Amino acid sequence: MEPKKGLRDVPAGQTRLCLLDEANSELYYCGYSIRDLVEHYPYEAVAYLMLHGELPSESELKIFTRRLVNNAWNMPQVVVKSLELKTPFTDAHPMDKLSLIIRADGNTHGIPFSTPSLENNLDLAKSLIARLPLMVALLGGASRNYFDYFDPDRTLMENFVDSLRIPNEGGLATKLMNVAFILYAEHEFNAGSFAVRVAASAHTDIYSAVLGGLGTLRGTRHGGANEEVMKKMLEIGTPEKTREYCDRFLSQPGARLPGFGHAVYTIGDPRVAVLRPLVKDLSVRKNDMRWYEIAVALEEYMAERSRGKSKPLPANTDLWTAPLYHLLGIPIRLFTPLFAASRVSGWCGHYLEVRHVYNEPILRPRAEYVGSAPRKVIPHS
């Protein structure tokens, strides 16, 4: 049997973190439906779930949340000052800057290259989960003196929303960011998470493994797609121009419309059903329905174009987080770093699985050789 390209449907390890039930358009974290998680739990509880495989009790959640907030609040100033590097780094993409900040933070821990304990890696994971959101806020221009507004008595998400200076009337922005972070927290063996698992199987440190995931997420076919969705929506401008824009864009050779299609889902991305009504409600509150209506028009037209075809192109999460972030006033350049700040809890969960839960051997697949047959070197005369 000829292997599928992109390792499609090829099992490459075991995980307890995530189940993609494509047939029923459902997604589960450690057995819990994402629909139930976003309705009943904050992101901090889901981050705990990624690390421990169980939801926390009320007292465990309070302790864990306080630990995350303290980790963020105590981020060393040397890490913050790494943002002040001058050109050519000044104009770099925020994802590239985020890589540098993460490495600087890892260096402050004095991470040994020897095999650390599960307890040590859990501590480092909590630091990563806590500090990446604040790093994103700093990349967005938040005051370097974040101690002025960081409140150790609030949740990580509450502090994050405030550090981004997002209007938060009635806690709405915190609620929406909780949902977005939960939905992006984990997604089985996607490219970024698989990169983390490969790095973990080589027994590198958790910071290096997360940086492997971050570099993979940087790609426009992965995390960078949410930025491209919003750029396309801005180019479309109004819902009435959607069909004309799509026809023109998709007529280009090899064109792929961001926000549509998925390596696993063919029926539909279950996260879309959670996000769509939230974006609609936020649009009504903001008295700005344009982006919601463009997203709906894109969904309808892409469904029409793929009707009857063997491979449908349903909307994925990026189509709906893009207008959500935009309506909250978050700059487009921060969309992919936000994805990373959400996904880091899942990345840490994968790292812990490979190193400590299953103690997997180094991931080393074989290649199908398609080059020349063995041949001799002919020396030059």
C-alpha cells in the first residue's frame, strides 16, 4: 500500500491529551468535550488538565492559578529588556521576537542539558504557560513596567486582557479570551505539537522543544493562517464582494484560501460551532457586523464551491478567531503569537507524555528513497 503524503492517518505515537472525533465533529481533551470545558471552566483549569491529565478541584485550581500569576509577575527584567534590542531585530515579526524572549527566559532558569525530573519539568511548564501570554502583551506594546497593573489576586487571563489594554466591560473580553485559549490549547498530532514530540524524544530540554513547536507554528499553513484570514477579510471589505474576491483569488495556480480545509476534519471543525455565535454576539455589541457577515459569506461560498467534490473544504478555527481578535482590538501581527500562547499548554503536555508518561524512543521514521540508483564517481580528467 502506497504511503499517504504528509503522513496522513499514520499513527505516530500514543496520547491521552486529545481525541479528534471527526465522524461526529467532536473534540475532547483527556475525555472532556471542549463544549463542556468552555462552558464550565477557565483556561487555567484546562492548562492544569494538559499537565496532569485530570481537571483540578476548586482548591487545586486556586493554587495553580496563583502559581501561574506569580510566575508571570516574577518574569526577570532581563527577559523584558530583550525586547529593547535595536535594528535589525526591531522590525522582525513578533513570532521571531517571541522566540528570542522564550530563549532568554529559559536561560534565566539555567536549564541543564541533563535529564531533569518530572517535577522539574512540571515547574518549567508552569513558567512557560504563565509567561507566554505576558510576553505577547509586551510584544503588543504593553508597558514594560507591567508591575503597575499586574494583580496577583486575579487570574492569568484577567491580567493578560488588562495588559493588552483590551476593553473588558463586564468581563466579556476575559470570557472570550478564555474560550479562544481553551480551543487552541491542544489538537493532537498537529505539525507544531509533533515537532515538540520529536524534540522531546531526543531528550532536549522543554524550552528547546517548545521553540521547535513555535518555529513550526510560524508557517502560514499552520498558526500563521489566522493572520492571513484577517488580511483577506480586509481586502474583501464588504460581504457583497466575497464571491468576486474568492473567484479571483482561487483562480491563481495553487491558491489556498486561509481559514478553510483541514488535515483531519472533512465534515467540520467542532471549534467553529463554539466560536461562530460568540463572534456574532460580539459583533452586535460592537455594532459592527461586517466581519461576521464576511465570514458567513465565505463559509457559504466555499461550501457551494466544494459541493459534490470528493474533498470538501469546511471552515476551520482560524476563520473565526481572526474576526474575534480584530473586534477586540488586537493587532493582526499578534494573532499567531496569541496562538502560541494558547497552544503552549498542549505543547508542554506532549513533552511530558514523551519524556515521562510513555518514555518514548527517539522518533526516527524511515524515508522512501526516490533518487538515483547506486552509481560510480567519474573523476575529472
